[in-house]
Amino acid sequence: MDLGVGALPALNSVGHVAHCRRCLDGLPASLVEMDASRMAIAFYCLGTLDLTGSAERKISTTDRENWTEWIWAQYVGKPLRSRQRFIRLTPRLRRRLSLGSVRGPSTDGPHLIMTYCALLALAVLRDDYAALDRPALARMVGACQDADGGFATTPGAGDADLRMTYCAFVVCALLDDWSCIDLARALSYIHRCRSYEGGYGQTPRGESLGGPTYCALAALHLVPAEHARTPRARLQPVEWRATVRWLLQTQSGGGFAGRTNKVPDACYGFWCGAALSILGAGDLLDAHALGAFLARCQYKFGGISKAPGEHPDPYHTYLSIAAAAIVSPDPKWELQPLDPLINATLDTARWAKTHVRVTAPES
Amino acid sequence: MSAPTADDTTEHVFYAERPEWADVVPVVQYENIQPLAPIFYSPEYKDATDYFRGVVKIGEKSLRVLQLTETIIRLNPAHYSAWQYRYETLIAISAPLQPELVLSNTLTKASPKTYQVWHHRRLLLTALGDPAPELAFNEEVLKADAKNYHTWSHRQWLLAHFDQENLWADELPFIDGLLEDDVRNNSAWHHRFFVSFERGSNDDKDEAEAIVKRELAFAKEKIALAPNNSSAWNYLRGILDHSRVPYSTQAIFARQYIVDTVEPRGNDILDLENPPPSEGAELPCAAAIEFMADVHEASGNEGISEAVELWRSLADTHDTIRKRYWEYRIRNAVATTGKA
Ligand SMILES: [Zn+2]
């Protein structure tokens, strides 16, 4: 392997921003499977603009107003099901939640992942969350938690995995309110996802995988110090060693593979790189080799793909740039510093923390 | 791919043109708002989802809703609201679930990487309570992609959820077959760990010990065939960690893999507990060097210098991409013993 420490190719930030702008303006019919996760695409595209320092310059006042309005339209919504729902609580669901129980798959349930994406997209747009009903948001997160400690996408859906645990923990951290969830059970769920390889599976007893490993570690480290005394809110030394070892082992051919014996994929540069950074071991990976791999995944007309020679998409574009923001493979790749726990630039994460937080106690 | 319809053999008719749907008022997605990342929907998708919103608005749960949601799901298998509403409708009208499972077979094979497809299947199997045929179906899906994460998760859920003796019975031979096809299939190795060690609490100490012995032998046999295989080494380590057996118990085995070339076997009796590398194996094996370094480190002060030497060889020659990590291991070990 070429371990030359020469300069890396340039990061085509202008092209990547243009790719994300195009996606924000519209996606072809062939991407219809993205329909239910367009809030996530919005988050990745706006996040790319933010990381490259283009959010101020590339978003006009009109766009900012229109986009903010669209995101909030998914919140208040109309009295019918739109697929982009996030924290929308209809009066009926609100009554059911205040009763404290939600039975069976709900038809009006909010979606935890889209809620996370919407809150962060709004932070990039520097929205003030004036329309946010914080107690209702906290109740919604609580309602998504299952008896075994995991979190479902919507209350009662029964489809829990670590992605939603992570999103729930971010919302708790932003609200600065951990009373809405059963933290001990949530931590126990996370630990049941740990596998013998040292990583975490998507669900309990699953194979070690980069994405859920990031979700587990970020979630554990989001728990504030006063709750960290809760048994097992951090890794034991023996667990730390095994996890760092496994994460580093998946670096192969420059990029990270995400699973043992798989081929590298650009997105795992973030999932594994950010996980290492959270564990305080970010300096142990080969940043130059990762940067070289990510550079090769750049598409000539802008955007970044999962592997060299493939077509780009907002998900791999954002996560590759976020990975680069964490490991800084080349000083010429000028990027905004990233908060690896919230997965947003430091400024945006700070904005979200100060503006989502419940300021006055509920009367 | 052309837009498939609920019935592939007939021409697609828009819901707006079907007389039997004339009583439903379609609801369009946007009014006077500029959406983020809008999708330029196909006319079929737009038509069907407009009617879906119309149906949900009036809360209708009927046979024709099954037809409508099937149209949407075939166009977009990740449409979780359509899946959710479909399942609620199936239950509300007491529709037979067996035909739904048959339909799910087709949809699962068509979109094996979509979360919702598998979740729906899980709901159906839970309601039907007959898991036995599912293993064969799962195997069929794995044939197309032996490392599909969803397929494996589903299999593990099935085994753990129903926890029936007949379900577990043939898992090991099944995994043997997959590892014979591809000894580096980490999903199969993971499944083997799940089946051997995570099936539930094992109170029988003798049986637990026998399983550890059997699995150690299995891992070592596979390492002998192809030494540079992280999956097999991780499995070996996993067994030792899980059963709290020191790595040093495997030193005789691992040491054979840190040399530069396969040693000529001569007329020695083959040590079955410590199979040597197969002829032509690429040596030295980085995973074995790492393993031996761990053995030396655990042995305390006098072992550290040997461990350091092995880590050095990884950092400089055999595993240079992890150079910083191996140097960290050296610093860490030296600092720890310095304190001791
Ligand atoms: Zn990827």
C-alpha cells in the first residue's frame, strides 16, 4: 500500500455544494424510495453547506424562509397523514400520549429519525424553534420507547434499533431533559447490542456494524455527567480496548469497511471515524489514507459516492465531508469543526442546544 | 424498471380513472409551499399516494385499501405509512394473513435491503405463529446475498423470538455450508457465535465447556485453511473473552503463524488441537502476531519486550495502515509496566 504522506487531491467543495443544492431543488422519480426520508436528505444537504462554510452565502433569504416553512409544515401538518411528518402531534395523539399509553401501531405517530433530522436542519437555518411544543416533544420521545428499552420509529411501531436510540438521546440532550425516557433501560438496550467483536449490532445480538457502533457510543457519551453515574453509562476499560481495536481493524484500503471482511465504503469513514473520536482515539486511525480514499470517491461533477467510480448521493457526500471535518486529513480541506456527538458543526450544535432547550419549567 | 402494478399482467389504470374509487376525494401533497428535496413523482405514484391520503383522511380500512397500498409499496417499498396502514387494515378487516405472507415473499425478494419489508414480515410471522417454513425462505434470500444485514437480523430474531428446538437444530450445518462457500463471510461467523453462545442461559457447565472446545477447534481449523482472515481470528478471540479463557492457552497454535514460511511438516504426528498453516499459506499472519503480542503483554513485565517487538513489526512491516495504533499499544504497555 502506498503510504506516501504527500498532499491529497483537492476537496471539490464547490462541486459538492452544487450537488447538494441540486438535490434540495429536486430529485428524479427514480429516487422515489427516498420519499419517506426526504427530511434526512434535507439534513445531509444543509449539513454539507454548513460544513463547507457555504450556508450563509449559498442560502438566500427566500430559500431560508421557504425551507423553514416547509419543515414546520411537516410539524403542524394538516389533519391527515403526510409522509414527512416529524413531531406532528394531532389532538387525538396528544390526548393519548397525555394518558401515558399508546396502544398498537399508531396511525398518527411522529417519526423519531425525521424529528432528529428536522431539528438539526432547522438549526442550520438558524430557526428559533418558536413553534416547538417542548413538553409534547419530550412526551413523544418517551412514547417511542419500548418496554425493553429500545426506541421505535413511531410510538408502538415495534421496529426498534440503535438509530432511534441515538436520535432519542440527541433530542433529550437538546431539550436538556432526560426525565422523559427510562434511561437505565435504554442503556441496557445499548449494551445488549454489543457483540463479541467489540462493535455494536443494529439490534440486540446483531453483527458488529459501523453505523450502530457510532449510534451506541454517541448515545452513551451524550448522557450528562450527573446521569453518567447510572451504571454503565460509559465503556469499561476492557470494552474500550475491544471497541477501539475493532473500529481500527475495519480500516482497509484507506476507507473503512463498517464490518469485518467487507469492502470500504465512504460513509463508514464517518461512522467509524467519529466513533473513534468520541472514544478519544481519533488520532490512531490513518487520516491520510482515509482522506485519499474519500478523495477518490469524489464524482467529477460534484458529490461523493460510497466507493470510487459510483454515483454520488447526499448521504455519502455529507458523511464523507463530516468524516474529513473530524480527522482533518489535509489542512487545505477547509471545513468547519464538527461536534461528533450531535453530528453538526460546532456552531450549529451550539445553536440547537441553546434554542431547543426548555428554558422555563413547565407549570 | 417500468412501474409495476398490483397485477403485473394488466395495464395500469389510474385510481382517478377507476369508477369504484369515484367516492374517494384524492388529497394532493403540497399546497402553496416550496418543499425541500421534492421528488418528481411518476404519474402512477402521485395518483396512488393522492388517493392514499384521501383514504387515510376518512379512516377507511377495507379490501380496496389493500389493493391501493400494494400499488404504493410496489412503487416505493420504503413508504412506511403505507406499510403501517396496510397492516392495520389487514387486522381491522380480519384478512387472511397466509396470502399476505406469500405476497411478502415476492416483495422481500424484490427489495431485500428495505427495512419496512422485513418489519412487515416480522409482524405477519408473529401473528401467524408458524415460524418453521421461514428458515427455508430466509436461506433462499441469503443465496442471493449472503451478507445482507436485514436477512441475518431477521433470522436471529426468528430463532430468539420463537426459541423452538426444531428451529435451532440445523443452524450449525447451515453455517458450515456458508463458510465452505466463503470462509470470510463475517455474517456467518457472527451467526455461529449467536447460535453457539447467545442462545440463552446455559446452566449445564459440562455442556458449556464442550461447546467452547468444539468452537475453538472449529475456528482453528478454519484459520489453518486461510490464516489471513479477521473473521476467524475475531471469532477465536470472542470465544476466549466470552468464556474467560486466557489467550495464552492458544499460544502453541498461534505461534505457528508468526513465522515467515510454513515449516516443513516432516513425519510428526499432527497435533489436532493446534493445526498448522496449510501449505502455501501467506505468512507471517498479522492477526497471529497481534494475538501473540497480547499473550506476551498479559504475561506481565518480562513479556512486554517481546510484545513490543511484535507490535513494532506490525507497525513497520506487516500492518502499516494501523501504524499509529501499534505505536500506541507500545507506548501504553511501556507506560503501564513503568508504573508497576
Ligand atoms: Zn455507505
